[in-house]
Amino acid sequence: MLKKGSIRIFTFLGIPVRIHWSFGLLLVWIWYIGQRTGMEWPAMGVLALLVFSLFICVILHEFGHAIMARRYGVITRDIILSPIGGMARLNRIPEKPSQELAVALAGPMVNVVIATILGLVGWFFLPDKLTVIGDTEISIYWIGNFLPLLFWMNIMLVFFNLIPAFPMDGGRVLRAGLAMRFGRLKATKWAAYIGKLIAVLFVALAIYWGHFFLGLIGVFVFIMGEQEYRAVKTDMLLQHIKLSDVIRTDYQVLPPNMRLVDAMAVIRHSLAVNIPIGDNAVELVGYINARDLISQLKSGDDAANSEVLGIIKTFPGEFMEHTSIDAIMPIFQKNRNACVLVRDIWGNIKGIIDSDQIDHALYWHNHLK
Ligand code: ZN
């Protein structure tokens, strides 16, 4: 959802840091606040510097998660920054509770370290130590408050992130703690309950105080709690369904030298999006996708007479029939139109799987339980 509309600003330790377009709104907000309160340009510069520094702290927080995850062999796809915070998108969550706990705590720990350094510098070198001078409207524009404000913001980041509700780090800490005793699914269910309870509390307080932003966070937290539980439930399900339960075997194999028009005639009468290609049913060389076929047919005058060989795709993976579905999910997350080949232990082809089979299997499992 977030990756669309974000651009890469730099890559550090092999992890791309991306910034979401809505970040521009933040700059507009700074400019608006500056205009409304009649701020001078230098004052607005201080505010911009403060926001910039805060986001550096957020990026470092996310790198805390990413570096700890790397220790357990989990790859971070990217780090995305939006005005409401950062998010390190891990390829997977480490399933060992102790590892998830370490990854979740690594982020806030970074802010503890930053706050400690800022705190020591402020305590020993600033005349008013860590006190923020002036009322809130003015204090954020004064350079003398820069260090104390950044110190308190890091402290706030630690406490905010440790609220025990998804998607905050505290939610993961709570789940990991519960999972050590009750298993991952139950732990997630309870952590999601507690998270949703906190979300309701947020919304109630938001109404009571007339605080719009807090209400928004509450709604967001509520939705995320439910999503997290569903994702884990699906994960568990995927581990229990075997490839042999979902394979498609009722396909027709087309020869590589078949003309596209003839292939089209076959595909039109089949419900499948992928058709295997091979000289016989015993060994397949790849598959063609209905969408590729259509766009190829539209591409030129003589396209209809060209061979399917031109649009053939090799199977992105071959798997044993007793493998569980979760092993092939990354392939479909990368490409929904992919097609996977399934063999038995003797190497004979048992069938193929495309995303429709998986959707179908999940639908029935979700509705029969
Ligand atoms: Zn975090």
C-alpha cells in the first residue's frame, strides 16, 4: 500500500530508504504554521531542522529493527517514511518469540541511546540543562531549545512505540511474550484484543478531549490489530495445506510451435490463466499466460501466426508435492500471474499451481472453520 507513491532517497547497508509523497504535506504544514503565526524565515528554518532531525532519529530507529533482523537472517525489503512515522518492511517476522522480541525492542533501544547521548550533552553543556524555555507556540522555533526538544521527542518515541498495540513495537513485544507460553496464534489473538481495547480507549479520549489526531491513531490501531491476527491465521493455514491438496491436473499441454491464434482458441475455452507448454505431458518446458498472449496478439499484423515459444515463461520454481503452501507464497507475492510446477518424489510431474488455486483453497479453509 505504502510502496506505491514513494521514492527512494538513499540506500544504507543495502537497505533502500524510501519516502512517501505525503511527506510533502509535512513541509506544507511547516510553511502553513510559519505563515499563520507570522514567523520569520530563520524561525521556520529551526522548525524544519527539528522535524528533519526527528526523522533522522526515526530512520535510525528503523535501522535498529533492520540490523537486529539481519542477525537472524531476515532481510529488510525497505524502510518507508511517512508523516506518521517510519516502517521497516521485513521479508518475514522471525517466528521464534525470543527473536521477534529482540527485533521489536531494537528500534526503541536506538532512541534510548540517542536520548542518553543528547541528555548527557544537554545536562553538562546547556545552561538550563534539558528544560524547554517558553510556551509551546514559541519554544519550537528557538534554536536554544533544539537539543532539549529533540531529547524529549526521543523519550516520547520510546514510550509511544512501546504502547502494547499493533502496529507499534509494543504490540510485537506483547505478542512475543505471550507466544513463549501460548503459541503464536493464540498470542496474536490476545495481543490483538488488547491492542483493540487500547484503540477504543484512544478514540474515547479523543472524543473527550476533542483531539482529532488521537482518534485517527485509534482507528488505525484498531484496524491493524485485526489485520495482524488475520495475517497470522492465514500463515498458520498455509503451513498446514500441502501442495498436493491444491494442484491443478486437468490442463491441456500445448506444443511450443503452436501458433498464437490456435493457442488463443484453446485458452478461450479454459478457465485457467496459465497454460503449460511442452512436447508431451511428461516433461513441460514452461507455461504461457493468457494476458501475455492477448497483448502479443494485439501487438502486430503477423503476431497471430507466430509461435507460443515467443511468449513462453520458465517455471519460477519446482516443488515436491508434500511441501506446504507457505513455501511457494513468496513467488506469488512477487508475481501474481506466476505458475509453479509440482513433482512427486520420483521427479514425475504431478500438476501445476497458480494463484487461483491458492485463493480457492484459502477461501474454503476460512469458511469451513
Ligand atoms: Zn519500531
